[in-house]
Amino acid sequence: MKQDLYQVLLVDDLPDAVKLLRDRLKTFDFLNVLPIQSDPFEARSFITQNKVDILFLDMDMPGMDGYTLIQSLPDPPVVVICSGHNSYAYESYDMQAVGYVDKMVGHEKLVRTLKLAIAEVDKRAASRVRKSATISLRCMETKMMKVIDKAHIYFAEINGKELTVYLKGADNQIEKLQSNITLTELYNQLPLQDFMRIGRSYVIHRKAIEGYTHSKILIKDLKMKIPVSALDYQELLSFLNQPE
């Protein structure tokens, strides 16, 4: 789990029917169960104005069914279909829901479904972070946060607990920035089509690779050579062959 608390909403036009499910969800300390929404139109408004990570959704509701509600949302939460009719288990695939639960769902099935839902929430969050154009890093020298264009990150290496990020701007000048985040934290925020991690110590932009052999990579402009394992070499070939 990547969050301390996941926001969960139940939408059902018969609130009493999902009170047992609500009470079971409240026993998980990593969930914040929001008030049940019984009107699908009000639920749509609530979801667009508030953070909702996981939505337990009834399908049969007057005025707007569950499928229409999801289709009307520009950025829907992770959906779990919640119904007393087993036929909706198949519709979960059409709606790209992570699963289906009966309103009287047992503990084990609920735990399995929550694991799937949380994994999907985390996956979407990671994707949004990678797609953002900038990253904020704390500069050790100035003790201030610096907003950096990801396209300017050229190369990064970690030595002990000290991360050095090499930045290359429009003037092609190389600037070094030292930060206190880990290499993994940096890499997890970078677009995978542009950056590759080499072992435990390096992250490199594809444009920084001047040449390579089975055992090393030459970093353009820095004239630095970094070691490459046999496994990293195979991943390097795949990385360089994928479209930019």
C-alpha cells in the first residue's frame, strides 16, 4: 500500500442493504469509509468534488444505473460492483471494475477484493506521477525545494545516502544537484520511456547514452563509464529499441 488511508464510498439507493458491508469496511484501519450515498446524481456530484479512491457501486438505481454513473465521470475511482445479483459479476469486466462482491460478502472475499482495488489505486497514482512534467527535489545546498523539468534530468547516481542528479538545460550546460531522496524515489517519478535504472546506483536518460558494451555504458558529455550487469545489458537493449 502506498497510502496511509484510502477513501471508500458506497453508492446504493437502499442504504440499509449495504450497512453490513459498510461496517465490515470500517474494521480496516487503512480505509476511511465515507457516508453512504443513496442518490446516484448526488453521488456523481460528490465524487467530482471529493477524493474517492474506491467506489462500491450498486447497479440497479432509479434515474441512473451504476454503469451510466461511471460513464458520466471524467476520472472515475476504482470500482467494485456491489449487488445482490450474481449476473453483474460478468458486467464488472465491461466496466473495467476490479471485481464484484455480494452485499453480504464474507471476510475473505472482501479482503481479496480490497487487495485488488488498492493495487489498482496505487498503480493509477504512480502513473499520474510519472506523467507529470516536473518533479520537486530538496536541494541539500540551499535546503530549499526546487521544481525541475523532468526533461532536464540527464543522469543520477547515489553514493551511500547522497543522491547526485545531473541536469542538462537548453544551453547544454551540466548542473549538479544533491538531494536527500533515494534513487528509487526518484526513478518512480520518471517516465519509463525516457529513463532506465542501472543496478542499484544509477538512473540514466536515453539521450545521455553515448555508447555501450556488454559491461559498461559511456555517459555523453560527462565522459563517465558505469558498469552494466548481464541482466541490465539485456534490459538496456530492450530500452533502446523501444520508441521514444
